[in-house]
Amino acid sequence: MFRLTQYMNELVKPTPVRTRRGFGQTGEVVKPVVIWNLTRRCNLKCRHCYTTSADVAFPGELSQPQAMGVLDDLAAFKVPALILSGGEPLSREGFFDLAERARSLDFRHLSLSTNGTKLGGDNADRVAALGFDYVGISLDGIGATNDWFRGVDGAFADALAGLRACKARGVKVGLRFTLTRDNAHHLPEMLDLCDAEGVDKFYLSHLVYAGRGDKHRGEDTEHNHTRAAMDLLIERAWDAVTGDHPLEIVTGNNDADAVYFLNWVERNFDATQTRQVRDHLEAWGGNSSGLGVGNIDPQGKVHPDTYWSDYTIGNVKETPFSELWTGNDAILATLRTRPRPLKGRCGACAFQAVCGGNTRIRALQLTGDPWAEDPACYLSAKEIGTDEASRLTVTPFRGKSHDPAHRFN
């Protein structure tokens, strides 16, 4: 996740750089944010769903006692944040019992990721009473566009009602928007909606080629809509930190956003400010799969992130998450190294320390090799420092080299 507003603030109120730990070079273990897909069941049929969810019961999902045991393990492991997701998490039988148990275990941050359509009435009261730190609601356009994208008529109206119900109860709410060429024209209206409804955070997600999203990868082959979206978000984030339009803006699933932003900073600010921002971005390190984020799927399988469904580290039905995450899994070890063993444009990029190689699952889906270049990088050769002119001015990555296994089997 690229926290655009946070790094934009460095141009206004610089802060000391905090070096990120755990890049596989000191033996440190970074406790991940855990995204837990509690169920695959969902009342919507989204075009981009990475879990290929549907409104049916799926076999093999964690039982309630098993899920309670997972909560105990995650709490003892002291993960910094737990995000309860789905499918639609409110479609899971016993969801509120699990959420109440999670709250009693005093996770530092407890969030809910939902499509918002089930947040009316009593459910909104119960969500508010649980004191979730954040509720993220997915909307992928305005009105009929959202309903087409999410496969159910009325989904927009129901999600908007859920958003309003949460805001009325004092719950911090964010909107999540998955960008494609078919809904990109709604981005300005989505930001206007955030302003009108008092939304706290806007999260733009780039398309990932997983689940049903992999069937629509063709919608991501041209990058003009991506660059236009980033231009608008940068402009809006600048308004947020310098004016009267407070809105936290973040993006996800395309860490090239950080490089695009850094290039914008270099064009518009002096060398000292550019260095300040770059130092913070390098300390962050880009893509967090297998390092700062981990995933538990509905059947208890553990993955480096929510999109790596074809690669399983182990299963919490048999081994606690804490043991799997601190074990000797080869892919986790490689994901945690800097630099990663990247190839193609990503391997030649001068901004590996900022981006971390972007989203590896797209490379895996297209080539069978998770270390190949990410096809969703929308930056030119000049912007990533691989042409002759830019090599004279762009500082290459200065991290420690590493030679882990280069293939995913």
C-alpha cells in the first residue's frame, strides 16, 4: 500500500526517516498486517473478485473453534493489524462472535473490509459497538456502473446506505475503488462522493490478475487511464495537505505509484525536498508481500498476500500462523530480501529501493515466473532510469545483494 497523503506531507512537514526492518538481511521478523478472508461466500458477483466468491456455501472453511484458535495465535504473535475480509465477511455465520473475540484480544488495529451492502440497521449498530478502527467499503463507480461491475442491481444504493449508517455512528470509513479502463471516468465523482459524505480515506486499487480479475487483465493493458488517475490523486492529495479538503489517499497493488509520485516531486520541488521524500520511500521499501502483509484464506491456507492463492505456505488447521510465518519457506525468504531477484525492466529499474519490484503475482500469472517484470508498470524507460540519458542523473539502488532461489515451483 502506497500512502500518498503521508508522503505528500513530507513536503510540508518533514519528519525523521524511520528505516523499515526485516528485509531478510538481519534476521529480524516483521509481524505482518494479516488480511483474513473469513469466508468465500458473498452476495455480490464482482468482475474483479480475487477469491471468485459467490452466494453459496463453500466446503472446507474454518470451523468456529478453529477460527477462534487462529485469533488467539495472532494475538499472541502480536500482529500489528488484523483485517477481517471475505467474500463478504458479514455473510459468515458467527461473524460477530469472531469479531467480538478479536476485539477482546486487543489487537492494535482491527479493521473490516466489506462490500457495505449488509451494514444497515442492527449490523451497523453492532459494527459501531465493536469499535472497529476502520471500515473499508468497496464501490467501483457511481450508480449503474458500480452495479454492473459488482454484478447486482442496487448494490450501489445499499453500499452507500451502509456507508452513511457507519458515519452516523461515528465509525471511520474509507471507500475502495478498483481502477479499470471501464470505470476510470468515475474517479472524479468518487472523490466528490468522499467529500460529500465525509469519508475519511480513499483507496484506489489497481487491477490484480487473480481470480475473476485474471479474466479481465486485458482491461489493464493500456496505461493512459492509470497515469491520468495518478495525476488527479496527486492533485487531490496536495489539496488535502495544504488546503481545506482533508482526505487520506492511498493506492494499492501497483508500487510504481511511488516512483511516479517521486518523479512529480522532482519536477516541482528542490533537491533537498526530493531527497527527503526519496529517503522515506526507500525506508518504506515498496511491495510488502510476504513481509509487511500476510493472508489467511477461508480454508485456513496461508499465503504471502491475498492474491498468491496458488502458493500456500501451510495451513492454520495444522500449524499456527505464527510458526508458518517464522519458518523457512523459500518464497517468503526471497520476498523479504532487498533487492529481490528481479528480471527484465524491473531488474534494470533504478528505483527498486522505492518500488520493491511491484506486484509479483502479475508477473507470475503472465509468465510463470514471479521474478519477471510486472506488466502493469506504467512508467517509461526514462522514468525508471533505464535509458542512457536518465542513467546520468538517477541514483541506482544501493541495497545489499542477495542470491536466493529465483523460481517459484
